[in-house]
Amino acid sequence: MKLSQKTDLPLKGEISVAPDKSISHRSLIFAALAHGKTKITNLLEGEDVLRTAQALRLMGCEIERKEDFWEVNGVGVAGLSEPTNILDMGNSGTSTRLLAGLVTPYDFTSFFTGDASLRKRPMGRVFEPIKQFGAKIISRQNGLAPFAVIGAKEPLPIIHEMKVASAQVKSCILLASLVTRGTTTIIEPEKCRDHTEIMMRYLGLKIFTEGQGKGVKISYSGLQEFDAKDLAVPGDISSAAFFIVAALLVKNSKVVIKNVGVNPLRIGVVTSLQEMGGKISFLNEREVGGEKVADILVEASDLKGIEVPAERAASMIDEYPVFAVAAANAKGVTKMHGLAELKVKESNRLLMIAQNLEKCGATAKMGDDYLEVQGGIKQQKFPAKITTSMDHRIAMSFLVMGLTMEGGVEIDDVSMIKTSFPNFETIFDQLL
């Protein structure tokens, strides 16, 4: 349990946030498949990423934490071995979906499981392309873990048209295509985060993208070998979002968040907050390992309600919980569209956001794929009791919410925050 209460003191200073989780997973995976040793700096050491590292070790990869970096001794593109134990993914849906794709073209069987939350999350969208490659899946009903991937003896390249924009499904397919002879093509309904493609190009792999907007085609011909290349992980925009919103909401605040990845397909939350009147600017813009990186300056602002289009959902899907906190403290109504994906995250996030906003004295209305928040909180003398359903982003978002409330909030559990942002509470307390 943790309490967060209103502060009259401004948030000031420079901070660094947790390294990017998406890029950390991919750094380990591609380093494991390279020829030679890769040095990874600023790897996120949260539980989710460590699950990926452990799974790769069980498949024969040497991964070691040094004093200030991680070293991975790659086995080559087709060099993975049959896992020597069950792959326990903990709470990490990303690890599960990416690694299920990775093992698809190997002639061995891999068993996947996870914690109680992960075992409730549907995996059917990755099972479909995995089976197209020629692998077999044995799972619980409704595509739930535990499950086994019986790899394809002779994997076949596929053409897969994605029904929903999902970087995890896309990456699952690309990882399966690495050891598949021939050209695999993915058709996206709309562009979604492209960290996998950026890393592949940075490592010298030939991957082709055609078109913009709807119907983007991504093509890759398998069995391309590549040499190890050092990787540096920038700060995570999803982690930065909590402090961006906190600085916008607490009067007279001025915060600089250093070295944050600002991939154009990940900054929907920044665009939306700027449209609300948020003073947010990028400083010292640069490129690291193919990824756009910047320092982010945030100043306290009076926010107004806006309409967030469904097309923006893919670029801010993980940030909606804390964005909804901003909406609750804005003037007027904010309506967010295209949120169906939130119902199959670590919790039913759409429901969790709406219910917890109501507990905080805000007015929220939800539908199948939208959330409408009326700005303005009815202040309470007592702490709002927040239910997280063991969802780390709900916990962190409502700790930010507490900074705007006279009675504060009481979070039922914050232990799961370490899965994505181990030092969140330290940085949170440092700014107060």
C-alpha cells in the first residue's frame, strides 16, 4: 500500500526515467542472434526484461551483467537450442509474444507459462501467424497460457494481414521470419511502433517498408546473418509520461526529463497533451542506434479537454491511464476513441481507469472502445482507495493523480511497479 497526497510545492529539477522496455527486450533478442559479443548499455533491469534474458539463457545464449553494461554472446541467427526448462514469462506479455515468434521456425518444442495475470491474457493473435509458418500450438481454451509451440521443421514464409495494429504481433512475425527461407510480408492496418524494424536496419538487415498510413507493407527475406553491434537503450516515453503529466498538473513546476526515446510512433501522448495546452518541448534532439532521442522540458500548464482520435491509439496505448489523469484535471470534456485494446492489457485497463477516476471524485463514462472524462475533481477529505488489479500502469498513474487531491489516494499494491520501472518511487519521491 502507498499513499500519495496533494503537494503545494512545485516539481523542479532534471531526472532520468527507466530505460525503454520495448527496446530492451529487442536488444537482448537481437544480441542473442548476432555473431559475436554485444555490449548493451542502459538496459531496463525490470522483471519483464529479466524474464526475456532468462529465457534466452535457457536456449543456449550467454548473457551476463557487467559493472555498467550487459554483455551478450550471440549464437547466430539459427543457433538457438531447445529450451532446457519451461519458459516462465512472469507478467510479461511482450516476452511471451516475441519469444513465441522467435522459436516458431526451430525444430523443437518450447513451453510457455506466466503468472496469474498473464495466464488470463489472450495469445490468439500471435498463434494465428505462428501456425501459418507451419508450427503447432497446444494451449488452454481461448488461446491462454500455459501453451507449447511445436516449431516448424520446414517453416514457410507467409503473407499476414493484421486486423489490429499491434507491434507485438508484428514483431512476433518478424522474429519468426529470421530463420524462414523466403520472403515474409506483413500488411499493417495502420503504422504502429517500429522498434523492431529500426533495430534490424541498424544491425544491417535488409527489411523493406512500402506505403504510409493504412495498408503499409513490411517485407523481410529470412536467413540473413549479422554481426554484433553495441546497443544503447534510451529512456522510455511510457515511463516519462507519468512525470510529464505530474509536472503539467502541479503549479509552477518545471522539469527536464533526460535522454528519452521520442520515436514518432510513440509520442501520441505528447501530441495530445500539447493539444490540451501542455507546455512540452523537445531539447537536444539526436539519433541513437537509429532511434530518435531528446530531452523533454515540461512546465506546469492549464489544460483543456480535447477529442483524441482512434488513429492515435496505437501511438499512446500504454499512456492512456496517466493521460486520463490529465483529462480529469483539465477544463471541459476529453473523449478518447479506439481503446478496445486496453481491455486485454495487464488488467481491463479501460474499466480500471473509469472506476478509479470515479473513486477520485472525477466523472468518467466508458463504452466498448471509448472513454469520456469530464474535467474537474470533487475534492474529498479522505484518501481515495485505488484498486490496481496488479496493473503497474494503473498504480503509477494514480500515484500521479494523488498529487492533485486534497485527501490523496491510497494504492492497494505497488509491488508490481518493478516489472517496468524499478526506481519509479525513488524518482517520484525525489521530485516532491
